[in-house]
Amino acid sequence: MPVTDTLLPTPSPADTPTARRGGIAAVGLVLGGALSVQFGSAVAALLFPRTGVAGAVTLRLTISALLLLVVCRPRLRGHDRSAWLAAGAFGLALAGMNSLFYQAIERIPLGPAVTLEVLGPLALSVFGARRLASWGWAGLALAGVALLGQGGFDRLNPAGVAFAFGAGAMWAAYIVLSARVGGRFPGADGLALALTLAALVTLPLGIADGGAVLLDPQVLALGTALAVLASGLPYTLELLALRRMPTATFAVLMSLGPAIATLAGWLVLRQALTLLECAAIVLVIAASIGAVRVNAAAAGRPGRR
């Protein structure tokens, strides 16, 4: 909740016990969604030895698309050319974001991969705010990346680092295109269509990488778990949370992604990090939270659109 300017604020609906319980529940929903996403990524890493990276990407996107098509049953008629172009670009961003990120986590631990990936949305936030304080938080994020490099980017694998940066750029594009698609399609129709395109784009490489293994019942079960953990469950939890809390609070909680990813990597994949790498992750998380708060404060000032 934003802090009021008065010392003794007048009671509001947000101050009631019911509202406070709703806020706590919303925080739980966001953290649950974040845990689901990052542990889903850990499940994906377990699939790599059997399906290959491209095969795991295809399983996630294809099963997610099928589930969403069944639930949404999007209309194909009544959309103009600009709507289809936006959905197409959104689908390509989804395909690129997932493919590059999974290539990254095959090569470097999950925590550093998410830390580097989150720099994409952070850069988008900084450029969007155009405020001096935002550049200060960007500098803190760069300090975190430099500190991560002190542990040795060679230890992290240079290709994995590059893939993580690329996934971050695709994540920024995903955010921009998500807003455009949301304004042109009702409900989750745009997401369902974009996921379908992303699945089709990655399907040839996925089949070439995984082959007949993709149809193995055990692999399909893990792929379904991946689709639910990394897409279906978090999308649902985040949607419910956004109905109960301000978007700025939501964004701050989402900034905890690198820490949760580090936990998932340690618990599921037995990936240990040095103290220096953990400190770097904390700096990037702090920078993300700071940039979000600056944006929220700027948006709340009169005269800004």
C-alpha cells in the first residue's frame, strides 16, 4: 500500500481487516505464481537430457497452447490486420524468449540466468520513466552484473550469458507486445493465438531435437507439468492477484524472481552459488524494486499520463 502524506490517515476500506487479509492473500498468489514459474524452469532443465532444449521448449509451448485454446476458444474472425500483426509479433517474442532462456539455463545456473534476463524489463522500465532516479537504479543493476562477472563469466559460460541477455531483450518485447495484443483481443484470446504461433514456430526444431522421445508417456507427463507450472498456473495466480493489489506492488514482488530462481536451482538441480554471485543477485533485485517504485511514484504525480 502506498504511504499517505498525512500522519493520521482517515480510515479507508483498505484499512479494514478484510482488506488487509485480501492483500496478504494477493501477496501469496504472486509468490505462488513466481515459485511455479521458477520451479517449472527447473523441471525443464530435467527434461533437457531426454528431449534436448528445443524439444523442451516445444513441449511447453505446444501443451500450453492446446490447454489455452480449449479454455478460451478464441474467435478468428472480426480482427483487422494490425491485430493479427500484433499477435504474430507477440508469438515470435514468446518463441524467442522461451528458446533463448532455455538455452541459457542449459549452460548456466538458474539464478544467474534469471538475474541477467530480468535486466531486459528493468531497462524498459528505466527508459520508460526517463527520470534521474531510474538511471541510478540502472547503475546499481549494472554493478550487480559487474559483480556477477567477478565470479567469472567463464565459469558461467559466455554463451549462456549471451542467451540470458537475449532472453531479457525478448522479455522486454513481450511486455510491450502483450499490452498491444491485450487492447486488440478480448480476454486471453490474443495470448492463446500467440502461443499457438510460438508453438508452430518452435515445432520443427523441437521435433529435430527430441524426435519420437517427445511422444514418450513419461516425457509427455513431464511436459504437461512444465506447461502447467511455467504457464497455466502462474498466469491464473497472477490474474487473481492483480484484481486484489496495485500493479506497482505486483511488479515489486515479481522482481524477486532471481532469488526464487536461485532457490529452485539449489533445491531441484543442486546448483550452488558463491557468496559473490548471491550478492550480485541481491543488487539486481534491489535495482528492479527501486525502478518499479520510481515509475509508480512518477505515474501517481498530477500532470503525468
